[in-house]
Amino acid sequence: ISCSLVGSEMCIRDREIIMQLFKNFCDYTLDKNGVLEKFELKYPDNYNFGYDVVDEMAKCAPNDIAVQWTNVHNERKTFTFSDIATLSNKAANALRNNGVKKGDKVLVILKRNYEYWYIVPALHKLGAVVIPATNMLTLDDITYRIETANIKFAVSTPDDVTAETLVQAKTVKSQLEKVFVVRRDVEGSINLTKEIENADENLERVETKAKEPMLIYFTSGTTGYPKAVMHNHTYTLAHIVTAKFWQNVKENGLHLTVAETGWGKASWGKIYGQWLCGCGVMVYDFDIFSPEKLLKVIEDFKVTSFCAPPTVYRYFIKKDMKKFDLSHLEHITTAGEALNPEVFEQVHKQTGLQIMEGFGQTESVLMLGNLVGSTAKIGSLGKPTPLYNIMIADNEGNRLPANEVGEIVVIPSENQHGIFMGYCGNEDLYANVWKYGIYHTGDTAYMDDDGYYWYVGRIDDLIKTRGYRVGPFEIENVLMEHPAVMECAVTGIPDKARGQAIKATIHLAKGFDKSKELMQDIKHFVNSKVASYKHIQHIEFIDEMPKTISGKIKRIDIRDIDRTKLC
């Protein structure tokens, strides 16, 4: 299928071809085992996801489900591709009537509200730069983002006090001109739902360029202020690899990724690649995570593919996935944290499915993965995807041989897509991560003799003990095998004899109480399974793990607390 076959000509194609829209934008080949081997993107200079994907799907498959939404009150809404195309046109006109134009930065805080799925394409159509964010942001968080990215407009969820906080931010930062709120009236803001209802559904195409800025994510980070990661329009197309060849989304299927729309993972699993492959997106709108309710959603709506961080699978295991009818679920994936082998094994026992792990960043799409058709090695990140030329490097950017721990880096290549354009407002930081002419991920791993990558940890998390470098993840893997451990983090603390001693901070599973006996039992359990230089010397039980607002455990906070105690 030629890249030039976009537009109304697609409407006359047969069903099978229509639903493989992504083939208009890429060439790819599979190896003899059906695993993605080569992948190249191709697109017109004016490619825009709103027009060239959303509107084309509406023409060719108007009644297919684009979004299936439900919430904790069992309210349900179904949006077809025709609905999304029409609503995004109306939303674009409503926003344009209120001054939003090409190049404007727009903060979007819509949680898992269904409006996200037509307001974001609307902003893409206008050529505005979308900045998704979580509703957990404080006033200071919001004003920092306004200042850093020069944000002019904001779209708010009707829930909680997010709208009021945004209105307050408008009084603090004059750059923020207007605040739009969906579904309710808030003093000092505009009711966007009413504006959309009254807007024209016909929209004249706004000319944009494929390489122009389209999206900014502020990374939560484990240190320092959040970085503003900027992507262009081709980022959406690079997620074909994420959706088709890793998540294994299917035509007329229903994919559920557990992520709030404020995080980069939402772009991985809740809109771009899925719609390009003709797959509907399942949205469960909740505030408080309940593994039982989420499993019930997967069961009731017959979800076909699913992606979540390992923590979610750990809670699923405790609820016993065998108790739910997951017969429609064909493929499961994980990313965001390293996957413990114990979690992999237990999920496989309960479902018969193998969790296919992947690795990437807010700055990229899928870099490494156990792709569809491949044989997963339990605990491995998989192999590099054809989008990126990846290697393990030392501190000077030199390639390391197999089985040596170093940093995961990306060597620039001709058809490289999905890598960010820069850090908005921080050119020095962007230059630093590209030192030696390669992109530095800040994550360490090693590659085995078969070309599989094995995660070790963030560079700052490595423990230096008795002359050895120890990655926390390998010890955490063993800790997670103990039934008393729900969550854990391994860190190094100062030790005169060793340089650093190894400490485990543990959040206990339900049914287990803190005691010296349990502490000794866990320590013996782990130390009997690892080399002597990896032995745990200290254990601390805590009621709640310190985490970033995106849910990642903050080892830096644990280290800071330990330093304070020592002082």
C-alpha cells in the first residue's frame, strides 16, 4: 500500500485493508518467526494525527469503536471513530473561537475523563502543542510548568479542585490567558462542554508540518525539577511499533493500558498506535485503584490486550486472576518498572499468558521489547526494536562487550523516529544527554550472548560495596519471591568496612506484621540465594513507599532519610 494513498480514496478499500491504516505510513518486514525485523516510517510533510488518522478512520470505519469508557459508578459511554472525528472538529472550533491557535501551548488535565479522546485530537488539528498533566499537581507544580513552557491555555477536569487551582494559577502567571473546564461552570473559567455543543462540526484543515512540535510531557523524575520533553507529530506514528508489534493490538479489539492521561504511558497505550491499527481503547475512569474492579472491567468488556506496570500485576496475583473470566485476553505487556521473575511466573500460572516486557522513556517510544512472535526470557527487557540503534556503553560512550554492565544508549540513525526534539527551556540539559554524539538514557543494563538486555537500575541507584557494583533490581527480584513482601526498594547506606552496606526497605503484604523474626526470616531467605557481596545487611519495614506522582518508588528519598538518620 503506497504512502500516497491517504484521503477519500481509502473509503473504497475492502474491510481488511481499511483497518490496517498504519501500513500507509510504514514499511516493515518480519523474520522467519514472525518477529519485527525492519521498520521504516514514511509520511507526507504535513502529516497530522487529527486529520490523517482520526478523520480517515471516521470515513472508512465510522461505526467502529474508538473509545469504550466506564467509571466506578458503572456509567458507560461508547465513542465511534465517527463520533471522535465530529467531536474533535467541534472542540477545535470551540477552542479556536476562544483564541487557541497554531503553536500555542495548552495544558490538559483530564484524568481518565472521556473528553480527553476528542479534545487532544482537536488540539492536534489546530497545531497547538498539547501538554498533558496529572490532576495531582499542586499550584506550585502548575505555575512551574506555565513558566517553563510558556503555557497560554489550560483544559481542566470537572473533578476535585483542579479547575479552581488552574484559575488561581492564572492570577499568579499572566502567561495563562484562559482556563477551560468540561462539564461544569467555574468562576473565572469557560465551560468548554457548552462551547463544544454550540460549535460548528465542519473544520477547515489547519496546515501543520510533521516535524513541528505537537506534544510536551513533563517527566516526574526521581531528582531535580521535571523536564519538559518535546515531541513532533511523527511521534504518533512511531507508536505503531509499540501497539502493533509489542502490545499486539488487534483490528476491532479492545486495548486497556493502566495509565492516567497525564503520563507519557497514555500516549503509549491509550490513543495513537491503537487507533492507527484500528483497535479500540478501553478506559476505566477511577481515582482509587482496586485490582478486583479492574479485573472485572477486563472481564465484562472482553478486553483483548492489556498493559500495566508490574505493581498492578502483583496486586492481580493476590486477587487470583483465575477467579475472573479473562478468556478474551490474548496478550499482556508491562513497562515503567523492571519486572520481577516471580511476578512473571505467577501471572503465567494464573492466566497461561506470558508478560512481554518492554523498555522506553518519556523521551522515546519503545526502545527494547519482547516483541510479538519472540520467545521471552523471563526478566529480560527483550531486544532493541528496529526504530533504534542501541548499545551498552561505558562512562566515555564506548561500546561494552556482552555481559558487562553499562548505560543503555542510542546511536543516531537515518530513520530514527520517536526520539524527543529537546527539553523545552533547557538546551544545556538536552546537550548533556547527547554527549559523545549518543543519547544517554540514564538506565543501566547488560546484554547477554543472545542479544537480550537485562535491567540493572538507574545510574544513581547502583550500590558500590566491597569493590563490587550491585544493581538494586537483582536483589529486589529475590525479595519479591518472599510472600511477606508487597513492595521493596534496595539502596546502599554508608559503611566503613564495605563502602556501602545493602539495605532493603519493605512494604509488607496484608496479613504480615512487623517483627524481628520476620526481618531475620526475609534476610536469610534472600542471602541464601545471592552471592555473599550482595547480602542484605539492614532491613526496614515502612507503611508506605515514597513515590513520584507517577507512582515510581523514589530510592533517592529513602537514601535522603537514611542520611538524615545517620547524621
